[in-house]
Amino acid sequence: MPFARIKGQEKAIAALRKALGNDRLAHAYLFVGPEGVGKRLTALTLAKAMNCQSPPEPGDCCEKCPPCIKANSSNHADIITVEPEGEFIKIDQVREMQKRLRFRPMEGGRRACIIDPAERMKAEASNALLKILEEPPRDTHLFLITGRPHQLLSTILSRCQWIRFHPLSPPDIAQILEKNRGLEEEKARFYASLAGGSVGQAMALSERVDFQKRVEWLQFFSHLPQKSAEEVFETCERLAKEEEDIQDLLDLWKIWVRDLTVFKVQGNRAKEGLINHDLLAVLEKDAPKVSFDRLEGMFRLISEVQSSLAYNVNKQLALETLMLDIRKENSIRF
Ligand SMILES: [Zn+2]
């Protein structure tokens, strides 16, 4: 049921469900782990399980009873979510929560306060939260969600029970993308391989990086040695105006170089480890034409430009230099 839909966090979920089943939930939890791996979803699901009227099995929720329905439409009076207003979580928001906690849970069950992301509290807000943690109200459980625990007060950290969340495996992410976003298998697989274990990142990539345009950019890369200088300059001028696309584009090129390298090392055995899995036939054709030295050189050039772009260098100039340098490398035809 709902908990079973959360992928890759079985250990965290088992510990929480066991605590709920034994009526030993802690007053305050710190959910620690990378962004976009299910921390908030787990907190919300647990909040529902804490209040569900007809759980299908112990420590889960039905999604059909009035408390579950209210929770799903963010209308449950005892499930409180605090998130940044603007850049930070403000002291007034924590005070408002504190006020609500003076009363018993309104719907008669258990109250859940989810603070996400907890590291966005400034000093004043953190101190107000610390007061709540020092004297936790009855029937109330706090869930502090963070990917950066080192940015929280040590006095807050020590008062929470830590639950660790892990990066997800590419197959798990691909499955989520197929199910929740309706992506085709090859697309889901591509974005999942690039996402560094985060569903959130995979979803953002699937919106930012067009799957078909990727092929065009890879073709452009492979044909760079045949491009005229004029064409290179025109492309760089256009790209310099689209800041976000540049890093994505350079990532795509790096991944292509990486796939060529993997294929050269492993041949057809590489199939499962490739990111551009759908372009296997092209990789098979191109990999023998380019040496390891060339690939390493291109990887280094692209990485250097990516680092320099982080330091506000002239984007157009950096891209021109990169493309002209790659042009000098031997051709690898797409
Ligand atoms: Zn329910």
C-alpha cells in the first residue's frame, strides 16, 4: 500500500513502521539524505498512518478514510507542514506552529509537524524550534527533513532520532518515472542514469533536457571537426545567451565521451552500464574510431570549461575555446 510505493528506503520505513506499531514513535525525527529520495513523502505517509481509521495492515494507511482524504488534500488539522516563505523559514512560522501545539490534536489522533527543509531556519527560528524540542507536546511528532544536517544547530541534532535515506538506484528511479510521469522506458532509463540517485533531480532533468534534442547535440559534438569556424562562433554566441542550457549541454557531451569510453573497455558487455542506452548502435560504430587518449583529452577539456563557467568567465569565449580545441581532436563521427 502507500508505504510500498516509496522505492529504495525499505530500512528507514521498516524502522518507522515498527516504532509506530509498538507505540514508540520518537517525539522528533531527523530525516537525513539527498534531495528527492522520498524523505518528505515518507513523513507524510507516516503522518497518515498515525491517523488512519482503517489501516490495511499495521503501520500503513488506507488513503480512503476521512483523515487520509484530508491529509491528501492538505486539509488535515493535525498534519502541519512548515516550509520556507521566500528563502528561509521565518521565526513567525515557528511561533505560529508553537501556538498550535499548545492545544491537543484537533482531530483526536496524533499530530505531525513536518519541517522541510530544516536547514533553512535562521538562528531565531532554530532557537524557537529548540524550545519545542526541549518540552515536546503530547501526541506530537516532529519531522525535520534535511540534506544538510551540518547546517543545523548541534542542540537540535542531538534531540532528534536520525533516520537515514539513501540515493535511489537508477532502475528504481526509472520505474518511478515510467509510473508517475508516463515516460517511455528508454527515456526513463536515460534520465534515471543521470540523476545521481534523486527522483527529484531526474524529474527536473526530464523537464529541462529534451530527449530528442539530446541526439542533435550529440551529432553536433561528433561533427565538430567538420564544422566551419563561422558555424562554431554562431552556435557559441547563441548558447552564451542560454545560461542553463550550457551546463546541461556540456553534461550531455561528457556523458557521451563517458559512454564511448565504457564501450571501448567492455564492448557489448557494456550494454547495461551505458547512459545513452538507446544509441548503442552508434556507440558500437564510433567507439573503435577514437583513442582512449582522445577521449580523455575531450573529457578534461569539457570539465575545465564547466569549472570555469562557475567563476563567471566570459561564457561565449569559454565555449569557443572548448569547441575549437575539440575540433582539433580527431573526428569521431556520429
Ligand atoms: Zn486511512
